[in-house]
Amino acid sequence: MAEKSLPIAVDAMGGDYAPEQIIEGARLALEFDIPVVLFGTEEALAGVVDLETVFVSQVIGMDEDPGQAVRRKKDSSLVRAAEYVRDGHASAMISAGNTGATMASALLRMGRLKGVSRPAIATPIPTLEGDHPVILLDSGANAECQAEWLLQFAEMGAVYARDRFNVQKPKIGLLSIGEEAGKGNSLVKESFEILNSGNWEARSQAEFIGNVEGRDLMSGVADVVVTDGFTGNVALKTLEGTAKAIVSALLSAFESSEEARKGSELLAPSLLPLYQKLDPDSVGGAVLLGVKGIAMVSHGSSSANAILNAIKTANELFQDNHVENLQSVLLP
Amino acid sequence: MAEKSLPIAVDAMGGDYAPEQIIEGARLALEFDIPVVLFGTEEALAGVVDLETVFVSQVIGMDEDPGQAVRRKKDSSLVRAAEYVRDGHASAMISAGNTGATMASALLRMGRLKGVSRPAIATPIPTLEGDHPVILLDSGANAECQAEWLLQFAEMGAVYARDRFNVQKPKIGLLSIGEEAGKGNSLVKESFEILNSGNWEARSQAEFIGNVEGRDLMSGVADVVVTDGFTGNVALKTLEGTAKAIVSALLSAFESSEEARKGSELLAPSLLPLYQKLDPDSVGGAVLLGVKGIAMVSHGSSSANAILNAIKTANELFQDNHVENLQSVLLP
């Protein structure tokens, strides 16, 4: 099948190392024959002559209120990038900036897929044992959820696991506080009943494996874990914070004496694969599932390489007709 | 002040290494002049002549439904130990067994403190930087909570932080998905308003520092983190699971080659403090706050040393009049 050719819209203004690392990441993508269009101010993109660019006059900051910023800053890189996807000029949008504003731009400009109650943020969680990350959704778009929405999260997560990580029959877990069916709060109990009814599993080519616990997020027992956006965000940040605290304590220990330094040098080759698995750059960004387009958020600390990975992933999802696949499961 | 002298009621039947390690832990406590009374079957306690024992005919298993088990097994070690505390024969109860059943025994046999809507499980979280663990509550007793209960969790957590970790003016954080006041689900928003009203802070000698995020659980920015029992349990298990996954991946890496083995030997002295901080045995168990007595749960994998630590902690709380301190803040 011939590759479809549309550029990826990349926000050059978002991220700790913007615009330099973002531009550099876009350049790297050219070597893989993936076209990119950069959105940024004229100043930020001055000197970029080898890439397609769209100049904008506004930038949405990291701490701005997403909804308000998107409504007010109509000529911002995020809003303009989302419109580019909506209008069919780009296949996907990517930003390492304000997550909420990226999602709000996508939602407000691209609109929802038919039949979707609420789009959800799907975040890949690194597993140290499995061969692909676990997908956690909703990891923060909807602080308050209804049980029916969690069913849609399961459906969308299944399609995403298949298109992104090639999992043919994704195992879906429901995040709770005990594995038995009756465990959890009222939302979880109600969601369990709906997910366990089984009608949706054949359509989504998925398998509901019941409740899973926080400790299962990294274990790979499920391919997709569904939860409300409040619980999902707490779990995600707890996981990231724990990993970061331990890794940083380890790195201090490595430097704490001459012996330790020698030891860490000997260990380095064995620790590298572990470090790479935990590295946000290699796990890749989150996507907003349920909108009419591909919207991807890369980590704030994204390097050029992380941006390249995000571009490659977004392009793969586009080539795989991910948005159409989502729609066909949601509106059979 | 002379020490009050009452034995600690220890469940000899609960835990992965029961009864041997439990009995051994109780013996270790004798060296610290802390009296202990062991609850177990005659068979399990055969040969124990140097310690006070109470024979029971029933045992509550790890997987039994807590409420049902406590109602049915009236002569179990857990129920009898809770009655011993209720009747003034023991100062505290400790189990490394079924957490839910330990809590249910305490709640149903000791009863609630006056003014307490719902007792909550307070779990110490190891911080790698701070000098004492962060207290997370509710970490699992109440899957569904009201905002007023979270205020009581804050009040009880403050007293606990003071009595257990000697924090004079505990900083209380509310677990949410963003630091700004408006972030979170409806329970969090409502709880924020109540906690931020300030009337309770003087009485509890505490300071409300606003919302905190999952990543702050190990950072020590707050001394006490309050949340509903569903979110708290998910966060706790996510944190434990992440730490365990990383530590176990590290240990595998240490064994992965001859060089790595040598490196890990050189590193061992520097890694030991980190390992000890993360070790559940050293952090200690969870307590049920809000009942008329001290009820402590030690980890299922408790060694004799972990049981000793739990006994010492329970005894300190008893000597500090912890239950009376809780009551005086809750009913001023």
C-alpha cells in the first residue's frame, strides 16, 4: 500500500527546549521521509529554510488555563496547528507544551468523533517486563466520569493498542482497589457490570480481564487500563514521581564515593536497557483519543529525539488509518 | 513520666511467615521491656512458654471477606485481640494478616471515637529526601467519601504525624490533579473549600498547604496527604508496585554479568541506605485512625524485625496517649 502523504503539524513553541530541539527533531524526521510543518513565531523560526513553516503571532504558555487560552489565542501555534489538521492540510498535531491546551485545541478545533461522549487522554506506561507499554486512559481529560464513558475508553484503548503496539486482542483491565468484582467505588462497580456484559468485546476485538490494581500498571497483566481522569492522573503522576525519586536517589548513590563511581561504571552496560525503558523519550507521548484527528503530547522535557519519535508514531497512526479505525468501532 | 504498662496484643496467625517470625518478633520486644500477648491456635503457639498467650480456635485467612469473617469467626485471633484492647487488657493490636479483617475487627469491637464519621487507614510512605515518612490517609478504608470526612482525616493525620513522627505543625496536602485551587473532581473541590476555611487548623495545630499531586507523595512537601480511600489505595499500590518493579529490575541487572556483579558489590554500601528507606520493614505498618484503640497492620511479608518495629511503634503511640490526643482534637 502506498504511503499517504500529509505533513505532521508540529508546535515549535512548546517544551522546555523549544524551539531549538523541536526544530531539530523535525529535521531528523526528514531523514525518514516524513514531511513536517512547523508552527511558531517568525522570530522562533527565523533561519528555518529547509522545513515548511507557518508563522503565528501568539504562544500559549505552560501555565495558562487551557480552555481560556484556546478561546482567546486564536493565532497561537496550538490552535493554528489543530486547524491545519481539521482542514486536511496535516495528518496530526504534536506539541511538547501545555498538555491541557493541546488537548483543548484538538477538541475544540477538530471536534469529536461520532458517538464519542468524551475524548480521553491515553498515556503509555513503561513496563519493565512486557514487550510494549501499557496504555492508561483516561489519564487526565475528564476529572469526573460516567460508567458509559469508561466503556468507550476501553473501546478506544483497544483500537489504540492494536494500531500503535500491534496487540491483536488487547486485554482490558479496570483500575480498582481489589481484583474481585465487587471491589471499588460506585463508578467502578457500575463500570465493571457494563464492561463485563461482553457485547462490546467482539466488536472491539478485545478481552475484559476484570479489575486490576495500581501495582499492575507496570506489570503488563493488562494491555489497556481504563479509569476516570482523576484517578488516572493521580496514578500516572504517582508512578512517574516514584520512578523519578528512585532513579535520582540511585544517581546520587553512584556519585557518593570513589568506590561507588567505579561500581556504577561497571554496572552501566547492564543498567542501560532499564534506563531506556523508563526514559519518557523512548516511551513516547500521550494522545487524545476520540477527536477527529491525531493529537499527540510529547513530554515537556522532550529532546529532538523525543520529537522525532512522536513524529514517527503520529505518522504510523496516520498510515494505519487510526482515526477511521476508532470511528468504525465506536459507530459500528 | 512513668511508663504505662499494658501488653500489646499480637496476632500470631497473620502474615507470610506466621507464626514463627511473629513469635520471634514478640520475643525481641521483651528485650525492650515491652510486654506482649500472643493470640493464636494452641498448635501454632505450642512451645511458647516465655510469652503470655491466648489460645483461639479460629483463624481469618488472607482472602476472606473482612466483614463476613469478623462476624462469623468470633473466636479468631483478630477478633479476640480486638476485644482484649476494648476490655483494657491490652494497649494495642497488631497483625501482619488480612488488612481488611484487622481493620474490621478493630472497628466492630473497639468502636469509633466520639465525633468520628469514618475511621481511615493511615499508611506511612517512605520519602527518600525527608527525615520522616509522609502519612497517606485514607489509604483504603472508605472507597466512597464525603468532603467532611476528609477534614476529619486531616485532623487525625495531624495528630498522628505529631505523635508518631514528632512533627510539631504538620503540613497537610489534599491529593489532586493540579496544584491550583480549582483542580480536581467535585469531592476534591468541596474538600478544598472546607480545608481552606482555616477554623480547624489552630485546633489541630496543622497547616493546610493546598492541593498536592501524586508525584508529591514521596517528595515530603506535605507531612500528611488526605484523599478518599479509593484514590488513596490506587496511589499507594501504584507507588509500591513501581518501587518494587524498579528494585527487582535493578537486582536482575546486578546479576546479569560478571562485571555487573563486581560493580554491584562496590556499590552496595552506597545503595544500602536507599534500600533501607524503601524497605517496608523499616517504614512500618498502617494504622486505623478513629477507633477507640490502636490497631496496626504490618506488611504481609513481615519479618521478626518488622513485627518488633510495629510493637515498638504501637507502644510509643500508647505511651503518648495517642487515642486520647485524637479524641481531644475531634471533640474539642
